[in-house]
Amino acid sequence: MPLLATFRTDRLIAERLRAGDLDDLCRMHRDPRVMATLGGIRSADETRRFLRDNLDHWDRCGYGLWMFRDRENGQFIGRGGLRNVHVGGSDEVELAYALRAECWGQGLATEMAKAILMVGFERLDLTEVVAFTLPTNWASRRVMEKVGFTFERDIVHAGLQHVLYRIANTVWKGCLEC
Ligand SMILES: CC(C)(COP(=O)(O)OP(=O)(O)OC[C@H]1O[C@@H](n2cnc3c(N)ncnc32)[C@H](O)[C@@H]1OP(=O)(O)O)[C@@H](O)C(=O)NCCC(=O)NCCS
């Protein structure tokens, strides 16, 4: 599977997650605004484990999370990518994204999500991608809908009610032609 270490969007540069990203992740993971929908704030040790698990994911699968930075000034914006997960009773590839709260409301998650789907479908030739979140995470649900996901069903994940969305490669290619 081809590794894609870096790619660009209109406003952002994505770089494959690295061990040196710990400080940016720790700052994001201690912000209660960001973590309210991601299981709560994480200690430095929990973030170290998160980083190690996601670096392992890259080694095992050839894809994973990218760190997104402002193309102009290099400022950290957020993390996003594709992860293999067991969710809703099946093995799936998940689109994940989280941005620093200061960067919300500018269409940046949508820009990240579109670019990640393009990598997933064009470069990795994935058949389908899912996304899931808490039912009340309206901003995330809106991002999913804007990039072409369709609501599939309610599920329980990590002991909590979630909504599961899905997009197929064929549907995504159709969206591009609209
Ligand atoms: C969810 C998240 C990624 C959205 O990032 P963002 O950069 O603000 O998203 P965008 O600007 O691309 O799009 C957000 C959309 O949601 C809409 N929105 C925001 N809050 C909303 C609300 N409470 N109700 C309904 N829609 C809302 C915005 O208006 C926008 O839609 P529009 O373009 O049609 O106006 C960001 O809030 C985040 O990082 N949250 C914490 C982590 C998280 O929950 N990640 C997702 C886990 S699945």
C-alpha cells in the first residue's frame, strides 16, 4: 500500500503523524472544548499512549492520522485521518478529525475531511469509509453531510449512543462530478 506522508489542501499542509507531535497533541488533548465530544480531556500519559497507538497504526496499515498545519505560518490546526476500527459490530475504516477550538467555524474540518477522503478513495482505493460521533455533535454531523456521508444507523460505541455515517467510493466519485 503506498504511503502518503504529506499532501496539501487550499489552506493546509498535512504531514504524517510523528513522535515529535506530542506537544501539539497534548495541548489539544487538555482543552475541554475539543475533548467534550472525544471522551474527555487526556493526561500527558494518555496522549503518549494515543500517539504510540497511532504511530503503530501507520506501521501496520500504511495510513493513519496526519497533522494539519496552516500552509502560510505552520501553525497547528488539527489532526485527522483514516483509522481501522471495530465499530457497530464490523471492522471499518473510520474518517477521524479534531481541530483546535480557535480554528472552528472556518470550514477547515470540511477541507480536511474532503482531502482525507480523496486520499482514501483515490490513493488507497478503499471501498467504503465510515464516520461516527455522539448524536449531539451537530458540527461534526454537518461536516460528514457536507462531504457526502449518509446517516446509516444509531449504534452504541464505547458504551455511549453514537450515530454512524457511511460513504462508498462510488458515491464519493459521483459527488465530485456534481
Ligand atoms: C467537529 C469539528 C471538527 C468541526 O470543525 P469546523 O472546522 O468548525 O467545521 P466546519 O467549519 O468545516 O463545518 C462545521 C459545520 O457545522 C455547522 N455547525 C457548527 N455548530 C453547529 C451546531 N451546533 N448545530 C448545527 N450545525 C453546526 C457549521 O455551521 C458548519 O456548517 P455550514 O458550513 O453549513 O455552516 C470541530 O468542532 C472539532 O474539532 N470538535 C471537537 C472534536 C470532534 O468532535 N471531532 C469529531 C469527532 S467525530
